[in-house]
Amino acid sequence: MVSGKHFITDSKTLVKDSLRGLVLSNPHLALDDDQKVIYSKDLAAKQQRQVTLFCGGGSGHEPAHAGFVGEGMLTASVSGHVFASPTSSQVLSCLRRIYAPNHGTLVVIKNYTGDVLNFGRAVERFKSECLNQGKPLPKVAMVVVDDDVGVVNPNDDDEGGVGRRGLAGTVLVYKIAGALAAQGGSLDQVKAIADYTISHTFTIGCALNAASVPGTGMPRSLKDNEMEIGMGIHNEPGFETRDVEPADVLVSKLISHIVSSGPFKKTGKTGGRVILMVNNLGATSNIEMGLVTKLAAEAARNAGFDPVRTFSGTYMTGLAMPGISLSLTILPDHDTAEYKQLLGLVDQPAYCPGWINQAYAEDAGNTDDLAKGPTTHIEPAPDTTWEKVISQAYQNVVEEEPKVTHLDQVMGDGDCGQVLLAGATAIYEASKATQLPLNDPPAALARISSIVEDAMGGTSGIIYCLFLDGLAQQLRTLMSSNGSDALTPQVWGKAMLGALDTLYQYTTARPGHRTLIDALHPFADELGRSGNLQQALGAAQKGADSTAHMQPKRGRAVYVQQKDSLADAGAVGLVCVLKGIVNALCENK
């Protein structure tokens, strides 16, 4: 599941090289290469007008923390080696650089022993330096984020202990504190809002496996059917390993764990408004993130908490860990000044590579009716001839599906036969249920096109739809001029050629490209020329057979070495449909 392979030149220089890349792609940033400190280029101006903030820790959690340096968030960040705290000398260098004498500096760290000791020592060294130089005690404050409720040490007590780990909630802490600092808040005010956020933010993580560390590899691995609740961002063990569960079950349990945890209960809140952060731990796909976000918001509401702001993305990772973390920040009581202030700070734009500002727009009215399109009432009607045609075509597809599937397995992605059968089945069932206006061919074709779109999907599905749409338009035009009696086989053939012209506006596939067009075009051409159904079917069969010796020029077969004597699956599938149609019509004469 997790690869031990990495894009890497030298694990010893990886962190510096990564920071150099960050600066190259973000011109507002500068890098102290020796100390691995990222800072805003307008640092001197910031020091004159506001409290400065910095955060740091081991690398491997990108975009945290260097990715959040910018206007409205951090002033700087300092990075250690992968999963290792920066030294106190690195931290001291960063503090010296960004300290704002008139306004002060806030240091934000995660609750890990190495970070607490190294950052704490750097702060004390800075104070000593200032005093030894005859300067007043510097205005420096430090806050420690401990939002993890996934692993709570039972040996901790009121006198202290290791405490809870700092996780993705750290980003919310310096987002809110950084926004207030940018507004001109004092150090005491900025620290107070950071303290509130820390004491009201709770996070739990879940991973499908540990993350491979560059230069080291996989520290441990879960089984393919396992996941771990509470796994840390440094691959630390969580509190439970269990079988992988459906996402709705898992996410509901994670939210329930947060709101039932001891730290959360200490707030006394059993409901209210919250900020929800859904964090990608590094290797979770965006489509899965969307699902988890939806489920987390639902689970929070079911637990009595309304997410008035939801953030979903990659904020704090464990390298390429396949997992997620969920954070809830409890907001002050609604309609209070504190609530409005904190929500305003969350909404205040920040300009840094790791933070995506949410876009807001006023609801200008409902457009659902426009999206539905004009209301057209179609009266279903039976027709024995066309019911027989549909039935015979369906039976042919059922019989030929294994052959079509085999051809596509060799030269494509293997789903052509099943997709065709899905479409044929849907049309057949609609016919049996008398859901088609079979007395009105253009309307019937338009309805069949919609059925095909819902049932088939994929490239072949949309090609059938475009052709059917064009054919419905052609027939409607002919019937408007000459009535339904004008729909002779020859006229149908000419209408099909017109439908192909519609299709050709949207695809470059043409006869000779080894696609279903090699069967469809000869059928339409011969039917339009002679009006003879059997001759048209023979032309389609000949066209499909010829694809066995063609070089693929369209579709997935382009990427597969040509297997001589194997015809195109799409063309063969179309012929079995046409064969059912033609045989049924000829038997009905």
C-alpha cells in the first residue's frame, strides 16, 4: 500500500533542498540556509508594526510549518531534520532575527519533548542575551499545542506529565493568532487568543499504514486489512489497530471519540458551533478527502455540534502517510463579541503557500429550475415492432458480451462488453416497462440517449449518446417536413450520416482509426445509398472485421501493441447491436 520509494538525491540534504524549492516558488519568502529558517522578506516592516510569530519542529510535516509563513499567519519557521526537532541554536537564530522589540514575539510549538526543550532553551538563552547586553527583558511568550485526544497518557495527572501531542490543530492556533497579530493586537492579546484556541481544539488521527521515511524506509507496516486509530505524525503507535471499516462508520467513531474524550468534556460543552478541520496526513486522495469531509460534518452535527467553518486539505502531514486527522475547535457562545472576533480571525485572508483562503459569495437565488432545463412531457407508448427490435438487440448483446469483453481485455481496459451490456439492459428494461415513446422515433431516441448516458458512462457511452442525439435531431427535422411516413430505411441511413456529422464535431475518430466508427460509418453509408438493411449490416461487419489489421489511432488500444487478427471490441459490439436491429426488422416484414 505504501511505497518505500522516494524522489531523493541525498537524504542528508533533503530538508535544505526542499526549503530552497519552497523559496523559489514563493517570492515573498527568504531562507537562512545555514539555520533552515524560512521568513518573510518584509520582516523589517512587520517588526515595526506587529507582534511577530514563529513555529517550528521536525521536517516531514509539510506544508507545516514553513508553508504557513506569510501575511496573516507566521512570520517565520525553523525546521529540524525529518521527524527531529531543530536545535536550540537554530531556534535562537530564528528568534534573534524576527524579534519585534516594540511589540514582542509569540513562539508556537507542538507538544513533543524535543520541541519543548529546544525551543524553551532558545527562549531562555535569548532572555539572558538581552539582559547581559543591558537591555530590558524581551517580550517573548511561548505556547504549546496539545490538541491530540487520540492518545491520552493515563499516567498524566494535575501535576503534569508527558501530555498530549500537538497535531493539525496547531495550524488553527497560528492562523487565528497570526490574524490578530496582523490586526495590531498586543502580545498579551495574541497569546490569549492562542491559549483559547489550544484549550478548545481537539484532534484525532487515523492511518491505513505508517509512512516511509526517506533514507530509512518503512519503520513498520500494517496488514492490508488493518488501520490504526491514533497513529502519530511521526509513525508513533496509536491506541487501537483494527480491521478497515467503511468510511461512514469510521468517521462517526472518530468524531464520537473526540466529543467523548476527557479533554473535550472538561470544556463543559455538549453542543454548539465549531470549526471543523479535515487534514490529509499526506497520501490520501482528494476524492477520499471529499468523502471524509462530508461524513465528518454530518457526524459533528449528529453529535450536537454545528461546523460553521469547515477546512479540508493538507495542513500537517506525516510525510506520505495514508491517513486523515479530524479537528474540532469549539467556538465561544454565539452572538457574543468573542464569537464574532474569533470567527472573523478565522475568515481573515492569509497569504502563504499552505493556506487556501475560503471564497464567500452571497446567495443570489435558486437556479435549480434552470439546471433542470425545460419541462418536456413525453407520453410513453408501446410499439410491437420497436419492442421486438430492442429485445433482439439486447439478446444479441447478452450472447456476444463475453467475446467483446475478451477483445477489450487484450487491447483495452476490459470493460467494453460489460458497459455495452449495461446500456442494452437499461434500454430493454425501459422498453419492457413501457417507459419509451416508441410511437415517436425522435423522442424515443432522445430518451434512449439519456438512458445510455446513465447506464454506460465512459468514452463508448458518450459516443453512442452523441450519435443518438444527432440522429434524433435529424429525424425530427425530416418528420417536421415530410411526416413519419417519410422514414424509409434509406432516409434513416441519410439521417445516420447526418448524426455522424454531429458526432465528428466532438471526436477525431474516423473510419480507419480502429474504433466502432469503422462499423457505424459503413452501415450508415450503405443504408443511405441503397436502403437495404442486410447490405448495410454486411458493410458494418466487413468494417468491424477490417479493424483486426488496423493500427490503433484512438482509444486505450493506442498504448497496447497491436495483436493482429483481433478486431476492435467497440466495433464488434456495435455490430451485434446492429445485427439484432436488422434481423428483427427483416423478420417483421
